Amino acid sequence: MTKILVTGADGQLGNEFRKLARSRYDLEFIFTDIGELDITKESEVNAFLDKNRVNYILNCAAYTAVDKAEEEPEKADLLNSHAVKILGGISNDRDIRLIHFSTDYVFDGTKKSPYTEEDTPHPVTIYGKSKLEGEKIIRKSKNCMIIRTSWLYSASGNNFVKTIMRISREKDELQVVSDQIGSPTWANDLARTTLIIIDRTKNNKTRDRYLLYHYSNEGTCTWYDFATEIVKLAGFTIKIRPVHTEDYPAKAPRPSYSVLDTTKIRNELGIKIPDWKESLQHCITEINQTT
């Protein structure tokens, strides 16, 4: 049986793997977060893997507070690059396939067409730089796969969808940035796709080399469009007003365009990617069922 270690299992993506694991009787999952395994300590990771032999590590752990990272870069680097270096080295030594998740924020947003895996990253935030450093470190590992994603949301944790729904219950009006373009990604879709990748690669030679893929839901929108669709699907009446990025100051600059080109993952693995509005409806239904 294929055994899979999921780090950062209490986060958005980790929680989706927990849900999917309930129906995957052919896979054995071990879910850990900081309380069970500190991936920033090499000796602790090695000791854990001595007791728990696994075939895959899905690294869902990450420092994702984009603005806060500007004030505490050491903390961002610790989890987004140092810990990744540890996991990459250990995976190489133990012949474990590491699947690591990265971000559209490794790009600066100046391109006007979707970013491909061949485009040169140029992050403009501490968060993006720390994630890119993690990518660079594990590119040297033959047993590594990186999946970049964007605008992740789910029914758990803190994210844009849940924030808009909460504010919609409390206020009559909201301002949302309308000049930043990207692709929302439902964490459940990303988790499902990752398990498909495992199913399709565990018995062939692609698992013995470095791979990089982009994954997000189909379609593009602005944060304003995203918020408007959330309100519509959830049945709220709040008034949403579009504003420019310059009118909504933040400590860390956001890329104005961070759409990821998903052609490679669709063509190489035959994966069908749902439209972002379709997946958003599924997520909102789940949120309403659990609140």
C-alpha cells in the first residue's frame, strides 16, 4: 500500500486531504502539523521517518501571511525555504517522492498573459521570495515535484471566500480591489488533482525526476469579480464597490496579474480542471452546511 505523509495537515489544503483520505482505502495517510512533527528540525524529521516509512511526502506546510512576512522574514524563510531544504534532502536520501506546493507570488505580475512553468520567477514580496528560495533548493532533488497554485480557498481556515461571507453578514457595503487579476483555486480540487498525480505517476519513471506544474481553476477574474460571485452564490445583498490597488494600501505589494497557465498539467496528465465559478459554488455549499 502506498503510504503518504501530509505535513501542515491543519491548513486549508491539508484538511482537504483529510477529507479525501476517508474514501481512499488504497492509500495510507499520516497527517501531521507542528504538534506532531516540526519539519524545521532535521533530526526530528529523520526520527519520525525511521518509525513511519512512507512513499510520498505532501508538504502543505507554509508561512502564508503575505503582509506579516514583510516584518518577520526570518519566520517566512524558516518554513518556506529552510524546512523545504530539510524535506528535499531527506526525500532524496530515503527515495521518498516529495510533492511541494508553491505560489503564483513567485512572479511579479508584469506579464499580460498566463505564466507558464518556463517563465522566470521574479517575486516582489518577502513571502514570494521565501517560496521561490524553497523551490530553488529542491529543484536539485530528482525525487521532487512542485505544484504552484493561486488564490487558494476552502471551507476551513481563513481565506477570501470566508472573509467575504463573514463581512456580508455584518455590513451593508464593502470595497474590493478591481485591478488585480488571477485565478481562484478551491483547495479540494487541488487535493484531488494531487492524488490523481500520485495514481498516475507512482509506477512510472516520472517519479524519479524533478517536475514542475501549475494548477488553478479554469477562468480568470479580479478580486472584485471574485467577491461579487461569492455574494451572489451565497445569497447576500451587500453592496460591493470596486477600488484600485492604490486606494487599498498593504504592506506587501500584490502582483497585478498572476494567472497561471495550466496547459502542461492538463496535457501531460490528462487532468480536467473545473471552472472557478463551479468550484466556488461547491465550496459555498459546504460552508453553509457546516455553519
